[in-house]
Amino acid sequence: MKIHFIGIGGIGISALARYFLYHKHKVSGSDVSSSEITDDLKKLGAKIFIGKHKPLNLSQNVDLVIYSPAVLENNPELKKAKDLNIKCKSYPEALGELTKKHFTIAVCGSHGKSTTAAMIGLMLTKAKLDPTVIVGTKVKDFGDSNCRVGNSKYLVIEADEYKESFLNYSPQIIVLLNIEYDHPDYFKNLNEYINTFKKFVSHLPPDGILIANRDDKNTYSTFKNRKKVLWYSLKEPKNKELKKILNIPGEFNVSNALAALKVAKILKIPKKISLKALSEYKGSWRRFDERRVKIGNLMLTIIHDYAHHPTQVKVTLEAAKEKYKNRVIWCIYQPHQYQRTYYLFDDFVRTFKENNIEKVIITDIYTVAGRESKEIMKKVNSIKLVKAIKKENVIYLPKNDIISYLKTNLTGSELIIIMGAGDIYDIFSN
């Protein structure tokens, strides 16, 4: 088949492009800007178009068009495909077709999906179950790829709730990590958000299994009366054992590992193999991802993290303080979307007020085309957020001014956490 991807640089849809490239399909794709993701796909044989989306990017002999959920209906490539009667599927619809052909383990929840799906994928790999794994991050254990293609019946996926994407999936096992209100640009309130998870769990077949977090209040209250729930909790004895063997910090990652172990139990993977796999898990791209970077005469230790919800920010900063007890820690935070910042404003203020990080730099809000309300964009910005936090160690800086500020104010001994789901991760490459 000849398959064209619109928005091919997205972290989820690019995994599907890798899957089809592996299976020898001809892949082309377009995105507004180049990235290491599009560069990697090009090396694998995909034909990549960078810049403004154009009808010319789409050849007439394409068999299938797969488009990112971020792509709008008036996208010129999508419009041309429909005019030519080419079959078009959104990324969740295309992934949904794969879930019907496999024994699918779907990891969902507001936080921790990528890490937990990667852990499960690694355990299945070590147990020689040869899974296909599709996640929203690049996993070090899978050769820095967001897609591992296996030849067995098993498929492990990260199941995203945004725009009810996961309602396209047909899983046999659902791992539900937590439910905390997010994506206010789509879900009007917490009840609507919770109801979407209810709908997804209803997709399980009669013999399907829900694995759920007993410690999460919204998850427990929503599913406490459901039959066939395999609960996990930090109160389990395995908690202490996992803390000793995991290479990634934070109680939230211990909780993620406990969820992964429940999957291993269902699939009858020996405990020795499961624990060894978890102990060898090296982490993934932008998930507490530690690196060394040189700016000017300084060699810095930096941690990239994808945290963009108040709870994610809170637990990530706590994990850093726990792991690096004697280090001075700076955080560079890029808020993600005006609507999330506006609706969760008080939670962000509380998170940064209560943290004990030595320095916090908040830069401008990263906006996502087609997902923002112009009215809300006028009501909130990073300067207002900093003023509301009211702490001397929390400052605002435009992104382009951050490097020069660091060069002037750092000694080189500090630990720098670069946090956000936007383009802040490339700050040292400019």
C-alpha cells in the first residue's frame, strides 16, 4: 500500500508510520516543521514534506491517508484526499483497526501512560512474547523508537483520551492509571471526562480485564462496584521491592510498575522475568530523561520531562528532590495550551507556590493550532501566572532569553529540569 500521513511528525502518528514502514508499505507524510522524528522517518525510507500543507504533497495513487487528530477538516491535503475518494482515517481510527487484529493491552489515564506501556512492552519482550508496542514517546529499550514491531498476537498501546480517541480501540486488557480532569479544550468538566473513561472500559469483552489504581480516588469511586477489576496499590508489599530496583525515581513510577506487574500476572510471566525487566528499564524520551549539555563554558546536567499538568509537575519536582537531595535544582517550565493554563490556573499556582525548588523560570505558553479559544488566549499568560505565584524565585522569561540568563547566573553545579509538552525541549539546540 501507499500511505500518506498528515502531521507525520506527531509522537503518536509517527509510531504508526514506523509500523507500516516495517511492513514494507510505501510511506509519505507532511508536517509544518522538521524534527528529529521526521528526520528518523526519512532515514527509514519515508518521503517527507516539510512546510505548509499543500495538495501537491498528496499523489493521486495513494491508497490510504492517515491524519493526526490535530489536523483540521479544511486541511488542503485532507480535502484533496476526500475529493479523490481516497480512504481517510484519523490516527486513532487506524490504530483501532490494529487493535481488532491483536490481543490488545491498552494503557489509559491522565498521567503515566507512556511509561507504563513501555514497561509492559519490555516485560513481554523479555518474556519472549514478542509484542508490538506503540507509545507516545521514544523508548530507550526499543532503540529510541516509539514503535516496536513484533510477530506475536500481543499489541501494547498507549490509549489517549483526548477527543475520545481511545473509543476507537478494542482491547482485551485495560490498564487504568488515574483519572484527573484534563483537556479542558474538549471536555467541559470532570464528569464528562470520567464518563469517557466509563465508555472506554465498556469496550472490554465479557472475558476482558480491567486493571485499575486503588489509590486514585476518581478511579476507585468510578469502578468500585464493577466486577472483574484487578486493583493495584502502593500499599502492596511489592512496593518496597520495586523502589529498590527501579532506575527511574518517584512513587508514581512505583505505582506504574505495580500496574505493569498485574499485566504480567495475567499473562503468566514469571515474577523473576518481570522484575528483571523493570529493573533494566532505562526510561524514555522526555520522561525524566537525564542528559549532559554544554552551554558556553558550563557543562550542565539537565532532565527533560513532558509534565504539563499541575499534578505531573508536582510529582516530577518531588521526585527530583528525592533523587538529588544535595543538588541545587532549577526548573524551566513551558505551560502547554492557554485553555489548560486558564482552567487549571489555581492548581498551577498552588504547585509552584508549594514546591521547594531553588529557581523556577516560566516561559510563554505553548499554543496548539486549532485547539485554542481566542477569548481565553486574551485572559491568561505566563506573566499573570508568575505574578499570581508571588515568589521571588519564580520568574518569567521569553524562551529566546533563557540561555543567556543561564550563562550569566549558573555555576554549572545546578541540576536543570526542562519541563513541558511543547517545544521547550529544543532550547539547547538553538
